[in-house]
Amino acid sequence: MPDASRQRTPVELKGRVIVTPRSKAECANEPLLEEFRCEGGPAAGEVQMIVANLLSGEALAQTVALVQEESSGELLGIASVRMDGNEQIRSRSSEPWFLRRLAVNPYVNVIARDERYRNHVLRDGRTRLGTALLRAALELVEQSAPGKPLPTVWALIRRENRASQRAFREFAFYPHDRSEESQQEVFVRRAGRPLPPAPDPEAYRPLEPGRGSGQRRAGASRG
Ligand SMILES: CC(C)(COP(=O)(O)OP(=O)(O)OC[C@H]1O[C@@H](n2cnc3c(N)ncnc32)[C@H](O)[C@@H]1OP(=O)(O)O)[C@@H](O)C(=O)NCCC(=O)NCCS
């Protein structure tokens, strides 16, 4: 696998990218997650903790998208959403009120590509892997309430995490105007905004209808 870690020109993935939804319970002892590596960057510690908790079964309730290369089944990245929002923030009186109110909405818990896939684009030559991961997260939200417009979705992002902020901005997330009251940047995506068109189907296979949270069919393939 080419080391893309220090080059500016992105590396193009050879195979199509597919999205496999998993409940928290299905992530326990998941071999693909055991191989997952995210060691550099501002959020590495948090990502590692989330993955460790998913593997041990101790994670909070969340829906996870495993983003894989179709032909090899290799795990390229993960995205996870807490559909019920963030109970910890909701119940902490020290948090700013706007954030506690926002915290009832679906919360993007993590997007992370495996570090071996840093600076990669899909085989369409332009969609960044990070963009595909966030798209997968939003598809999970969409499928948690089929046929309904997307609700408000939010995330907390470290101020120094430019790569993550770039990905969220692409999907019309913007910093809340009271974001500075929070330790991390509060990114919000307004309710009712449709998702932008999916990448070329040869490059990205969106989440299939009916395969959102808790709806995984028995024997569904891991790609
Ligand atoms: C957030 C994330 C998913 C975004 O993925 P991505 O857009 O595919 O970007 P990557 O991190 O793989 O690659 C970024 C690098 O590509 C290069 N690059 C080249 N062209 C680029 C472009 N048009 N846009 C962005 N980066 C570009 C840059 O050199 C950049 O390196 P830098 O961070 O040193 O500036 C990814 O950065 C990640 O997984 N980070 C670790 C976990 C994390 O922080 N998650 C978010 C919080 S949970």
C-alpha cells in the first residue's frame, strides 16, 4: 500500500467504496475494527478510545458505518452517530445552555479514516475519503427515519482539527454562533437540508435503504 502520509497529491483508491452499517453490539470483537489504526492528529486519542469501547462492548449506544473497499473488504474508515444525541452534555449543568439544547439531536460521534489511507480520494478522482465518511454518517441518520427530512445534526470538533472541519463544511455544517462558549468547536447542520448528490456509483455505493440502525439483515456481507 502506498504511503500517502507526506504527499500533497491525493492517492486514488482502486476499488469502489461501500458502507456497512453496524449497531454497537455488532461492533464488539469485530476483526475489522481490531485492525483499525488512527495514531496521529489532534483526535487520535479520542478515536482510539471510541474504537476500544466498541470492541469491548462498553461503548455508548451508537450506529457505526464501516466504510470498506468493496473488492478487498479492507476497512478504510469509520463513521459513527449517536442518534439520541449526547446525554452527557445534556445532563451537565456546566455546559452552555445552547449546547445542552442542541444535544438532543443526532450527534456525529466520530469520523476517522485508517491512517494508512490518509490523503486518499475515491476512484472518481475527487471525493476525499473523509468526505465519504461523513456522507456515510449522514446516510445513517437519513435511514434512521426513512422518508423524513434530515434533522439537525451536530458535532464537536477540536479547534486545531482543520481536516475534520473541512469535511464538515462540505456538508453545510457551520460553527454555531456561540461556539466560542464551548471547549470544542460546535458544528451544526440545519434540519431539512437534503444531502448533496452522491459520488459516482462506480466510486461509492451509498447505504442501501433499510440497512440503517438495527436493520442489518442476517448474513449481510462485510464486503
Ligand atoms: C477528518 C478526516 C476523516 C478527514 O479526512 P480527509 O479529508 O480524507 O483528509 P486526510 O486527513 O486523510 O488527509 C489530509 C491531508 O491531505 C492533504 N491534502 C491534499 N489536498 C487536500 C485537500 N484538497 N483537502 C484536504 N487535504 C488535502 C493535506 O496534506 C492534508 O494533510 P494535513 O492535515 O497535514 O494538512 C481525517 O483527517 C481523519 O480521519 N483524521 C483523524 C481522525 C479525526 O481527526 N477525526 C475527526 C474527529 S472525530
